[in-house]
Amino acid sequence: MNKITGKRVFIFIILVFVALNISWFLITTIKYNKFVKAVPKDRDGVHSLLKDGYNYHVKKPDYLHYTGNLAISTRSASNKSELLIIWPLISGGYEYGFSIQEDNEAYELYVDKNMKPIDTTDTYVIQKFEEHKAGLEQLFSKADEMWQLK
């Protein structure tokens, strides 16, 4: 019978750590490759791009995390803004959220791929969503153009 020694345990732990890091690196690099190609790093080293009045951002997952995000936003002269956040899922597909800022207040809402609110209990936020629906649909369309989400 082989004895389990401290050296073998240490080597096993190192191998598991290396395998975990390599798999994380490959999975996130492959998943986010098309997104960072469309939005290259700017001079500050951030994946950010201003194009046709829209701000595009790609946030790759942090170390040993699998969730990053894509964002597209607008800002009007009256200090109102609309933001679409997209979370690419490792298993495929996306989750979506909108943020609307106006009059120094922010309204946030998760939506499905058809832009239907997931939580309909907050009627005030739903009303704000309906008021901004045309702008949010435009963000959705621009995000699809940039990253080919469908």
C-alpha cells in the first residue's frame, strides 16, 4: 500500500489549483473573445468605446469568477441616461437589466430577452420603463449590432 505523504498532498493541491486556473482562463477568454474584439481597450486599458453617441463597455470576469458584463449607455444634455447591462452566461444565453437615471434618481429593472419585465410588482418602475421603452429598445438593438447577441 502506498502511503499518503505530505508531499503527495501538496502536489495534488498544486495540480488542482493549476487546472482550476487554466480552465477559468480558457473559459472566460473564449466566452469574452468576440466582445473584447468589438470593443478594444482604450488608452486607459479599459474595454470602452464611444461610437455614434453610445458608450459601449466590456467588463471581463474577475479572477476565478465567471460573470462579467457588457454595457451600453446614452446620456442626454439634460443629465438623463439609459443603460443596458448584459450578463453573458457561461452556459449560453444572457441576462439583461436596464437602469434609467433622471432627476437624480435611478430606476433598475431586470428584463427577459423579449424586453418584458421579470418583476412586475413595482408599478412605479414599470411606469418609468414604459416611458423609456423606445430608448431602451434602441439600446437593445445597438448592443445586438455591436456584439451579435442573437
